[in-house]
Amino acid sequence: MVTLDDAVIARLKTHSKTFEVFVDPDGALGLKRGDAVKIENILAVEEVFSDAKNGDRPSEQDLLNSFGTLDPFKIAEKIVTDGELHLTTEQRKRIQEEKKKRIISIIAQNAINPQTKGPHPPARIEAAMDEAKVNIDPVKSVDEMVNITMKAIRPIIPIRFEEIEIAMKIPPDYAAKAYGDISAFGKLTREEWQGDGSWVGVISIPAGRQDDLYSLLNRLTKGNAETKFLK
């Protein structure tokens, strides 16, 4: 359970009344996005208020009229999902910065420059976001914000999501140990064990992760893997 010092107020106005609860800001944002968050884990106080700062509580009749129940967890969940979150400036800034980093990471790993077929460095993506003045909404999911960001930065840098296929051959000295890490890295579309114990396969991965794949293969085979870019 979150402490009061770290909590924010979630507020819902309904039936001409105001209802408030103290909640963890990150958990409340997740609940609003539809994440699997248990309301009892994000409440600082298991009570519903009409004015949380002053400690004023609504009457039972007001709760029944507005929510049809006196269960504080059911009422609190309704307040969080349908109401407003009052984040402090510091909390909003922290959440936005953390979400921005995740958005940049996802785009860098999954998108390419279609002109060069290579990935964009995270710094270039961030610069394009700043130039496009992308507003990081704390409430929207990361997936939503990735789509919004891609639309915003396409006029600034050539970029698109794309899957690529890379063929590889792993020498027999490394094949058995390397197989698990390689198969977990992406989707194997073709594979075959050779008579000499070597392994050949074709892996499908987000285009932006090709450098990561080459680094993995070099580490697993001490630079002895053979690769070929297919598409």
C-alpha cells in the first residue's frame, strides 16, 4: 500500500457530488489504461472522501445514490477509472520522462531508416520528437504514444517499422549452446542441423535490432558465425 506522502488524489464528480481517494500515481495511471492493477494495492487509505485534504467524508446515502454500493474498493476503482488524477508537477515530469525513454527504446529497436535500411540512433529519434513537439501524455499507454510519435516524426526523419530476415550459420563448436539464445531473440522461419553439427537458420526480427543480433552472434561464436541479410 502506498503512503500518504507519495499518494495523489483521484477525483470524480457525479450526481452533483465530489468523491476523492488517495492513490499511488503510477498504479492509478496503469488502472486507467486498463492494466491488471488491483485497487487495494494502490490505495493509501481504504476510505472515500468528499474532500480528501480536509478529511471530509460523504454520507452513506450519497455513496449509495452515486455508486450503488458502500464497498470502498469498488467505489475507489470507479473514481480512478472514470475520474481525474491530480499529479504534482514533479510526478508528472517523472512519469513523462520515464515514458519518453520507453517510447524511444521501442522505436529504436523496431524501426529503420528505409533509405539506408539501418536503425535510427535513440538520440536522433529523441531530437525528432523534440522538434515535432511530441507531448507525452501520462495517461495514454506506451503503445498509443508510440503510434502518435511515429506519425509526428515521419515528416522530420525517414522512418518506418519493418521486419527483416537474416540467414546465419553457426559452427558445430558453438551451435548447441548458442541455439537457445538465438531462438529466443526472434522468430525462426527456417532452420536445419547439418551433418557436421553446425546449424543454419533464418530469423525474423524487428529491423532496428539487427545490430543487437550481430553482437549476440559474435559473443556466442567468438566471431565465427556467418550471416547474410535476406530482406
